[in-house]
Amino acid sequence: MAGMIEVNELSKWYGNYPAVEDVSFEVKRGEIVGFLGPNGAGKTTTMRVITGFMPPTSGTAKVAGHDVVRESREARKYIGY
């Protein structure tokens, strides 16, 4: 069974600065998770990519099987953020 949220080798760079680098994880349907880390760890940037507010530099993110870049509208139907 595919995950409700699937992030695979996600990276987001601002010029020469990596805000998020090669992050991968899966959240299955019905799971409750916490997204923790120190300030500057890339939590907000990762959430912005997953929710379709900004594209990744590389890697992929899917919500309910929908790519957040190519199928942004469909993916957003499953997000409350």
C-alpha cells in the first residue's frame, strides 16, 4: 500500500544554500506523526514543498499518490495546512 505522504530524496536549495537536502520519508494513511527539528533544519521548507507552495529543487513528493508539482490541485484536495 502506498503512503498517504511520500517524500523521496527531496532537496530545496536557495542559491548555494541547501535548506533541505535528500529527505525521504513515508506517512501511511491513518498515521499521526510529528515533524520535529531545530530552527533552520528545513521543516517549514519541506512542508511548503509538500503542500505545493513551492517546487523542490530535486526529488519528489506525493500526497495520496498525486505528485505535488505535476498534480498540485489534486494533491491539495487531501491537505489541511
